[in-house]
Amino acid sequence: MFDQLSDRLRGTLKTLTGKGRLTDSNISDAMREVRIALLEADVSLEVTRTFIEQVKTRAIGTEVLDSLQPGQTLVKVVQEELVKLMGESNDSLNLATRPPAVIFIAGLQGAGKTTTVGKLGNFLKTREKKSVMVVSADVYRPAAIDQLGAVAKNLGLDFYPSDASQNPVDIARNALDQARKNSIDVLIVDTAGRLHVDKNMMSEIQQLHAAVDPVETLFVVDSMTGQDAVNSARAFDEALPLTGVILTKTDGDARGGAALSIRHVTGKPIKFMGTGEAMDALEPFHPDRVASRILGMGDVLSLVEEVERKVDKKQAEKLAKKLSRGKGFDLDDFREQMMQMQNMGGIMGMVDKLPGMDKVPQKALDQMGDKKTAQTIAIISSMTSHERKFPAVIRGSRKKRIATGSGTHVQDVNRLLKQFMQMQKMMKKMNKKGGMKGMMDQMRGAGGGRPGMPF
């Protein structure tokens, strides 16, 4: 997300960071480029104008011009104004009510509401330790109810069965009664997609909302629709008391205009963003972290949280004990690390969270892409147990056999063995510095302060 905007903003601000003195002229030139970058990212004219005025006012003041490093101070100002634009801090779900807390999901057709209901239910179950029931009040879209039922089954969520012949209001009320009887913590109500200009459908959703009296009313919107997303959110807010927005498909949105405009235009916080197709690809929306990503400063805090959540701790402890006993890091361990990385969404899912990755050439990124991870796993899996434990025995004929078995070339096997030797050396150093725990503590320290300037 934000690739297009990030490239333009970083390029523009980079021209200023090395200057020992800023003038009205070069600040105006930079702000003109920032304005174009925002408009090309499909940020609304109103939001763009406000943002530029705020940055320019601060840029020509003593805060920037009298600082020792005015260029870098201006970057800091831009980051702070981006954070302010998107909502200062994360607005978490307010579930402080007598159970079941009802979360009401609304949105346009095709925005990804049903998938988002599953992701949100999974988030509440796995990360908030809540019991969750989901129900579909969509009696218009063929198989909508069956789709949610299948999602709920796969995720281990309670599902209240409904039927297309039923009245949506009755479905919602009955589900609420069932959730109370079963002592469910959270009930998520999925509704049919509708256009705000359809008066009958908007009247129905208002009745549905009144029937369940939700504590959270969330508008799900496809981030790739840009300004249409903002306009539809504003229209729905006039019909329903929205408490927040969930942006979907952000992994496919290179512009990011919706994320930058929605809070300012509607006054409603973005609470979550969908970052992929997997059911755990839903992240709380942190404006400060997103602003850092836009400016190439990374997002170490989110990366640390993801590692702690997704890394198999038992496996990590097992490896740590093995290394502490003086036993070497072998190819079985290397394969396990690659599989753990896949569980975290692959290398490329981590790249935009690492500071300074915008400086890494695309060719280098291609060499460490997720296809390479899958290839590495395939090559190691084609080895015998003895070869994985003692890679020094892998020579000529063995390399050919392994390459044939994994559908790769001997050069790929050679490249893997070289990477493995480098990993072995790194593991020895890590073991001396406290292993994975030591590395995590270092990352936490790096993410705890103000992000470093990437320029």
C-alpha cells in the first residue's frame, strides 16, 4: 500500500534533507510536489489543501527554519501531519458492555464484508480471547449465508444459521437471543451490500441496526475505490451512527487516497485494514506506523508484534536449546526458519516494515522474494536426512539429484548452500548475544523511540 505516494514523497523530501538552509522558494517547490503526489494518490482536494497549508505554516516557522537540520525537521513535520490527518492513534473496538457485544457490519457490494467478518471474528478469538458468534442477514446474494458458514467453520467460530426466506430483522434478533443463551462475548452481524441511493435497502439496514443496538457499527470499504470509498462512507454515516471504518484490499492499493481522506472527511476512525487474503491478514490501523511506512521509516513495532504472535515459540525454544548445547544449526533448522517466515506472510510482507528498505534495489528484493523461499524449502526437502545434518557431503552427483528432485538447477542448490553457511555464522553470533530473545529486545528498542530519518 502507498507505493506510488511513498515514492513521490520520499523523492521530493530527499531533495531538502541535505540542505543546511531552507527558503520560502524551495519549501514552496517541495509543497507543490507533495500536493501533486497527494492528488495522484486520489486524496481529495479538500484534504490535500488542508494538509499542505498545515505543513507549509509549520515549515516557514521557527520550528523548521531555526533548527540545526531544517531538512530533516521538515520530514518530521510531514510525518506528524500525516499522523494527524489519519487520526493520531489507533481507535480500538469498544466492547465494554454487557455480553454479547454486537458488532454491526455495513458496506457496498463487493467491498469484502463477509471475508472481513471472518477476519474480525478470528482476530477477536485469537488475539482478544473472546468467544465469537457470526450471523448473516444477507438474504439477497446467492450463497452469502453458506459462504459465512464455511468461513466460520474453518475458523472455529460459532455460526447462527439463517435462511434466505427469512426476514433480515428476524434473523438478527434471533441470533442475538441465541448469543445471550450461549453466553457469547461478541456477536458480529453481516449485512447485505447496498447502495446509499437505494432508499428501501437503507431503510432496512436502519431497522436491522435498531433491532440489535450494536456497540460498534463498522463500515467496510474497498480502499482501491479511492474517493468513491470516502463518498460512500460519508453517505452511510448519514444513515447509520458509524463508529469506525475497516479498509479492505490495502495490499493491492498503491495509492492510499482512501486511508488519507476518510478520517478527515467523515470524522470516523479507521479501526482495521485488510492486508491480504489470509484470514489473519487484518491489522489494527495505527496512523503513526502507517505514516512511518509512507516515508520509508519502516514499522518495527508492528513487525515485532507479528513475530511474537506468529513464530512457533516451542520450536524457537527447541532451536535455542540445541544451539546452547553446542549442536550446530543444520539444514532442517534452516528449512524450519523458512517455513516460519512463510507463516508470517513471507519476506515481502515484512519488507515495508523494515526501516530503509526503500533504498534496497528492486533486483535485490527480487532475489529474496517469496518464490525463493518456496524454492529453498523444496530444495532442502529433496535432500536425505543425512545430507540435511551434514551438508558438507553434498557434492557433484548429490547436487544434481537434489536439483532434479526439487525442479531446480545445480546453481540454485549452490546458492542455497552458500546462504546456509551465512545463516550458520549468523546463528552462532545470535547465540552469543542471547539468541532470538536478545534480537527481539534489540528490535523492540529500535521501534520504541522516534523513527530514524531514512534520507
